[in-house]
Amino acid sequence: MNTSKRKKLSVYVLTTSVIVCLSLLYYQTVPILVTAWNTNPDYSHGYIIPFISLYMIWYALGHMTTSDIHPSNWGLIPLILGVVIQVAAVVGSEHFLQGVSIIVVLWGLSFYLGGAKIASRLVLPISYLIFMIPLPSIIWNKFSFILKLYATDVAVYLLALTGQIALMQEGNIIHLSVGSLEVADACSGLRSLISMLALGVLLAFISRYALWKKYLLVFLAIPIAMAANILRLMILVVLADRYGISIAESFMHTLSGVLVFAVGFLLLIGVQSFLIFHYKHG
């Protein structure tokens, strides 16, 4: 067997071994993630995150050659750490840490098999998988509650300024002349915030302008998502005041979410286009 065939065979064996080991290590974790994507509307985007991550990996390695590959035993440290996290998380039934373990193990593998240069290129593409991992309920509920109250406060304040609607706020409940409208967790904006951050990170990653502009784009995804959600809440309150509380709980609730996300998406694209224009002409 010549040298070329030996190298190909070793690559096949190594690839197969890695796939088998990962399958054995995460055969319980992957179904848990898929179930969360199916049952939790806040993470229905989970299915597309791995594909985006793969695209980012392909993009990051696009200009690299085999000469850039220098396997390093230092990669065993994060690799072993990831395995330990996975074992502890499975024993403790901690689903979030099981998901985090996937990220640590994959990056450790990239470091061990490809070396420091490859691993440094893949930090962000692999870390991007964090967007597919549901946050622990205690953390999600805490942030959701804070954002829900903030969105309610701002929406009521802005609507009161118009003087067109008689309303009164009590926590996350908005009292109208036709009834009371409760701002539920689905209207907290946390779902759109995570989606906008994921989009902002992707756009910043594939853009060629200065690093500070990349950070700015990701940062601006936060107020854009919050503003879009407040706009959605204001629209629902106006509709409820004119057509009854039931309209806010009908298909309009879902439709307004889609439309406002589209607005946020266009605003984020607009910011990126401005930064690209400034990059070319600045």
C-alpha cells in the first residue's frame, strides 16, 4: 500500500472513530435538544443553527491549506474538560451543560487535530452553537420577567403620550376601557433578542470591516430587538382597544410577532449596509 493510500485510510479511520465516539457520548443529549426545539417555541430556530455553524466553519477555513494543520496535544485539555462536563451533566440531568459540553468537545477536537491556528479560526463558528441550547428555566424566566416589565413600561408610556388611548398599567397588565391585557412571557422579547443576536453575530462574522464595527453590529442587535418588541406590543394594545381584547389573543398575536421580527431584521440589515458603505468610502 503506497503512502497516499495509507494517508487516505488513516483519515477515514480517524473520521469514523471521531463520529462513533461523539455518537456514544451524546446519544442522550441530541434527542433532548431536538425535543426542546420541537416543544419550545422560543428555540424553534435550533434546527438551523448547526447548519449556520457549518457554513461559518467552511467560511473560516476557506483560505487555509493542509500546511496550516499542526495537531497539538494541548487540545486534549479542553477535550477532556468537555467530556468531564458531559458526564457530570448527564449524572445531574443538567441539559444546558450537556449542550455546552458539545461546544467544548468540538473545539477541543479542532485544537487537538488541527492545532492552535485552526482552533483560533473556529472559536466563533463552534461557539455559535450556543444559540441552539435552551437556557436553564431559572435564567430564562428571570430575564423574560425583566424584559416583559420593561417592554410594558415603555409601550404604555409611548401610548400615553399620544393621548388617543385610555389605559392604566399594573405591572405587566395593561387595563383598557374594553378590558385588561396581560403581557405574557411570549411578549417579553427574549425570543426575538436571541434570534437578532444570532443574526447579528453571523452578519458580523462574514463582514470584512473593522473589528469594532463587528462588535457594534452585534451590540445594536440588542436595542433593535427590544424596540421591535415594544412596537409589537403597542400594535397589539391599539388593536385590542379598537377591536376587543380577543384580537390580541388571535392569529394577530403570531402575525405581529412575524411582522415585527421582519422589521428588526430589516433594521439590522440596514445597519450592516451602512457599515459596509462606510467601510468602502470611509
